[in-house]
Amino acid sequence: MRKFTHRWTFTGTMTTCIHCNATMWYDEKVRGGRNHEPRFRICCHFGQVRLAQLLAPPPLLASLFNDRTFMENIRIYNSMMSFTSMGASIDYSLMDGRGPYTFRISGANYHRIGSLMPPEGHAPRFAQLYIYDTQHESRNRINAVRRGGNVNGVDSSTVNSLQQMLNACNPYVQVFRQARDIINTGKVHDMGIRIITARPGGQYIRPTADEVAALIVGGEGAEAVGTA
């Protein structure tokens, strides 16, 4: 799925990228290319970015795509299952109430993730929902989203089914569930999940399960890192 971050409007001929077969407007080509063989940067950077074909969705998700109520609330369900919130330096100067809505950021966007456990007196949110009070996880997820908007179209049984689906097929969820189990033993003084970010060269493919994260268990100063 291609995302556009500009206001340009193209009309006229459409063509395909010779590297990734993405459908492009002809006027999106880079300068200097031959007219009969246009070259494009924004889809795959001239073939340098190679993504694997998307896998078929799990049966539950595939069936929900045909559920009108689910599709009308799909963004809410997505927010419920998120590990992180989006962070960015937002430029508000364009949001003056005139013309179409414009969202512009300065610099790069990033993901925010807090502590594994919520502060005392605060409700869990984002990744904390995979660890804290999972006996009431569906209710906690609905409550977390309710604070920010309307959840009248959300079905608790669907939330529960999505949780079970992610438990079975999402490697990130499995890492956080492992953290929950370790915390619940009551024998851990200090623990963190280290997300591996620095890798040599360009990284455009998703990590394998062994590359997702490492659990660090022990007291202050512990350096035990468990990765395969």
C-alpha cells in the first residue's frame, strides 16, 4: 500500500514501475529517464527496496473483512491492538481551518513506547495491555480506547477473538506474553524488552522471530541478553 505525503494531483497516463510493478502516474517519474521507460523513486527507490509479497491474512481476519460493522470500526480495533503511539514534531502552521485537512511533520516520525507496567493509579495502555491484568484484557482495551472516543460499534467478543489470533501468529505479542509470564512469577527485580534497531545496511524486510527482541532479566546492571 502506497502512502502519499504531498498535495500534488496528477492527471493523464498511468504506467508501472519496471522494478516492482507498482502502478504510478507517468508524471511521477524522475527526470532524465527515457520517455518509453520511465523510472520511479518513491515506490521502490529504483529497485533497491524489495518487499516480500503479503501473506494471506489469518482466517478470522479474512472473515472480518466481509463484516460491515467491523470495517466501519476497523481503525478503533487497530488502535486497541497497537503496541505504540505515533510520535513526531508536528507543524501546526498549516492547520488554520481553511481548505482540506493537512498534517505535516518536521523531521522523522517515530514510535513511542513506555514502561512495561503502568504507573501506580494509571490504567494500562498500548503495549502494557499485553502484560498487565490480562485476565480482563478485552475490557481494558475497550476502556483504553473509550477515553479517546466513541466505541459503540465495538464488539467485545471480536476484541477477544483478535487477541487470540495475535497470540497465535504475531511474534511481537509472543515476546510480550513471555514478559507477562516472567513478571507474574514475582521473582524478577528488574526486566526490560530491548528492541533491536541497529542493523548493518538498509533494512526493508520484516525481522524474523529470533530478531524481534531480547528479554533482559536481573537486578540493576545486569547484562544478560537472550537472543537466538
